Amino acid sequence: MNNNNSVKVLYISHVQEYGGAEVVLLNLLRKNTMWDSVVMLPDGSFSKLLKEDDIVVIHSEYLKPLERRHHVFWLFHFIVQFILASHEITKVARSLKVDIIHSNHLASLPYCILPALLLRKKLVWHMHDIKECGSFDGIALYIMSHFVDKIIAVSDAVVQGLVNCHINKLLIIRCWNGINKETDIIDRGKPDDRYFKKNSKKINVAQIGTIAYVKGQHIFIDAVNILQDIERTRYKADYYIVGAAPSLKDDYIGEIDRQIDRLNLRDSVTLSGKLSAMRTVYENIDVLVFPSLVKEAFGMVLIEAMAMGCIVIAARVGGVKEIIEDGVTGLLFERANVVELAEKLRMVIAGEVDIYSMITKAKKSIESKFSLDEQKENLMAIYSELKINENVN
């Protein structure tokens, strides 16, 4: 911690591996001097990533998802895990004398409520998901919202989802995720210098993210299969699926691997696994596909790709519509519509889209709407207001 006058924040995450929400937190805390921070989380690849950037980390023994299990002892297991993790957070928050406890996930929030109440600390909840009103999660978040001082929603779509679940709108602040303008926005030259011309290298098309049914990798593969039969495309492409399955028990990655074989696409589609050097990945792809089947809260991978000069083609879901203006900064298609996705890919590969104009407008949009500096300033304003209110009380 820096000094007695700064805002001191304890971030709580139950996550071992990193995904979009973890990248958001990493970006916020990397080289951050606006407030003091410590992240409490289980040991894993995400904690390693944080420590590589000199972010203070405390490993937790008990933080993990509070899963609803199917055996008779699940409730007992739930209660024990909740008590142990809450006690662990309380001890750390008291010893560090933090001002604010910040839950980086809905699934991390239950652990934070009791420590915040016992220590009379302000509780901030960062919402990276859209939940359906009336679902178990929707009911749970409505109940837990009564113990929260501020909810940070990463998009207007998340705000609407929370309001639909009857959560007090006065608690909610929309704060778009951002990227670093100085390091994350690059100029790779005009597209004609890189691809879309006779005898050029193949175009690289990729889907990046967790490999799971809801992310739609099978939709992407089916669209590629349609393209293989279209002779009017002017240039060929290579297709990559970058990411890993969230669990070894999940056979979805096996299903899409068998799908690639069944459709005889082994020479066209590559399962690349999870890659850590994401900047290099973006620098080597031309088109990013985002075929999600769920209401995505935001889509960090989209603004990263757009900033790096990639064309983005995404499903028209959730917060994605706040990032992409169809036909101007990228292309949208209806969720799960394989034929429409294939057609949008064909248009890009065949050079029927004004690629340079789309890339240029996408970068301008990212610069004006999705600034990391602005995101940090908004967050600092929230923290400062909460600390002032605490001191007054």
C-alpha cells in the first residue's frame, strides 16, 4: 500500500484460469497508481499473470465457485466452504485495513458479503454477465444486491439485465471496459499491403476464447464448411480456433475435433489451444469471428482485435451491439445463423467489403469509446465517493 490517504481496495476472485473478466482486472491494475490494490484469489495461471506484472497477490485456500452439487451433502459442503472463505477474506481485509472490497465476479460475491458487513466496509460488485430474470442466478443476484454499495456493469446490456431482475438502478453504474491507447492500438498499414490482393498470403481467420458450446465454435466450423463449397470466393483462408476448455471433464473440445474430421476440414481448421502471447496472435490474424450463442455482456476480444486492425464478424447479442456498428466498424449476424455467418465471411474474404474504411472507423470508435484511462478514472471516482461517504457516516 502507498500511503494513508489513498483508497485501498481488496479484489476478490474465485478464478484460477483467466478469461475476459480477468483480463479486464489485469488491465486495470497493471501499472496503476490511482489507488492501492491487492488481489485475493486461488493459485493458478491468473495469479501467476498478476504477479508477472508486479501486482500484489494473496493466495486463497478456500475461494472457489459455490457449486450446486447433486449429492446429499452438497448443502453442508456449500455452508462450510462459504464460512471458511468468508473468514479468510475477513482476516485479510482487517489486516490490510482496506476501504473497499471489490468482487470481480457474481460467483465471488457471496464470499464478500459477510466480511463487508462485519468490518463495515464498502462492497463493490463488478458484473460481467447478463442473467435472466427468474432464473436461479437472477434471483440470487437480486438478493445479494441488497448488500452491495455499487454495481459496475460493463455495458448497457448488463445494466438492462440487472434492471430486469428488479435491482435498484441507483446502485448501477455503466463502465465500459477499455484498452490502452498508447500500446494496444497499432497501425498495420493498408489492408491492400497485407492481404486481399492477387498472389498474397492466405487470409487468417480466427475465433479466440474459451472453448465451450455457448461460445459457438461448432457454428464457426459449420460456416467454414459452407465456404469450402463456394467457388466464387476470390481468395482462400486458413481458420484457427484459439482457446482451451474450462474443464477437463468437458468433452465439447472433443466434439468439435470430431466435427472437423467429419467435415473433412483438417487441412483448413486448426485447434491452436490456449496461447499466452495474445498480441502476437492478433498481429497474425486478419479476421476475428465471434459466434457466441449467449447474451455476451461485452466482448473484450472484440475491442482488442479491432484495435489491432482486424475485421470483426460477430453475433448480434448483448453488449456486442454497443461495440460494433454493423457494416461500419464490423459485421453482425443473427445468433446461430450459420448461413449468414458464412456469407459475411465470404464477403470479407472476397474483398466485397471496404476493408480499409471499416478498420479505420473501428479504430476511431475504440479510441473514443473504450479508453482504459477513462475506465480507471470512472472507477477511481466510484471508490473516492464510497470512501468519502464512509468517512461521513
